[in-house]
Amino acid sequence: MQEFLLSFQQLMDPEYLLSHGGFYIVCIIVFAETGLFFGFFLPGDYLLFLAGLFCALGKIDVDIITLYLGILGAGVLGNFVGYWFGNRAGPMLFKRQDSILFKRKYVVMAEEFFQKWGGTALIIGRFVPIIRTFAPIFAGVVQLNFRKFVLYNIIGAFLWVSLLTLTGYYLGVKFPEVINYVEYIIVGLIVVAFLPIAIALLRRRLKNLKNKENN
């Protein structure tokens, strides 16, 4: 059990992942988080940022072009897999019981987000943890027009990877000493990333309480 917890902790530590797995582990994690329903807990935003930063500082053994194209390809391919899964077996998620790696409330949250934003949820959702995992799956469930899906998928991946990875790379080139403050950067990115989720959960809780009072 302790070995499992240690492995899980290492999986959630982007600095450890980048130091030991490098380019390939980044691509695998991006693919899993953007296409596999159990990948919602994986580090996303700050992993991309740190990948760019580490690349600028020579801590990853690939150049920025290879890193950028690899992450971009993984993000696009992950969404395609998510869409296919949603199209084939998505409805099963609404019947699946909660477990350590799955929570039904996240599926419902993604559904509400998708209903509000439509296909553009695939673009906006790239910057929101959990949503970026389930948005392509739900797009498959509702059978979003495939051409539109491809367009939203590519645009979303391009914006997400470009903003985070290239920002990290730029700061690493211009201000290499920023690596000394990486812990604070990670905390800041986590807070910003999960703020929309916290607000959505709070609104839902208040709505449920209001409905109970009315009944």
C-alpha cells in the first residue's frame, strides 16, 4: 500500500515526472488527461508550463519544437480517443459507480459545461481541469458533428499548448532564475486552474440547497 501511495505521489509530482520521464512521459500524461476518463487527476496545466521551462534550461533532452509538436499531437490525439469512447460507450459513464479514479459528479459537471458552451467547450475546457478530460467524451456522447469536433479540438489544443508551454519556455530563456520559485508557480497555477471548478461546485451546492428549501 505504501508503495502504491508513493507511486501515486510521484505521478502527481511534475518535477519528478519531468526529471525521470522527460519528453515521453509528458506526452503520455497529456494524452491520458485529454482522452481517458480516468486521467482527470493527472497534472495538466502546470506540467505543460514546467515542460517548457525545463526545456529552456536544458533539463529535458529535446528541443522546444519537438517538445511543442509532441505535446500538441498528444493533446489532439487524446481528444479523438475521448470522442470515440464517448460515441461508443459514453452513456455507461452515467451508470458507473464512484471509485478512486472515477466520480459521477465530474461527468455531470462536464455535461452542464458542454450544454452551456456547446462545441466551444472543447476550447474553453482545455484550461479547466476535469472538464478537459470529459468534454471530448461528452462530445462523442451527443455525437457532435465530427468536422466541428476536429476544428474545436485542434484550436483548443493549439491555444492550450502554445500558451502554457511557450510561456514556460520564454520565462526559462529570459529569466532562468525563475526555477528557484517553481513551487510558488505550481501553487499559483493550481489555484487559477481549479478556481472555476470550485465556483461551479459551490453554485451547484447552493442551487441544491435552494431546491430543498422550496420543496
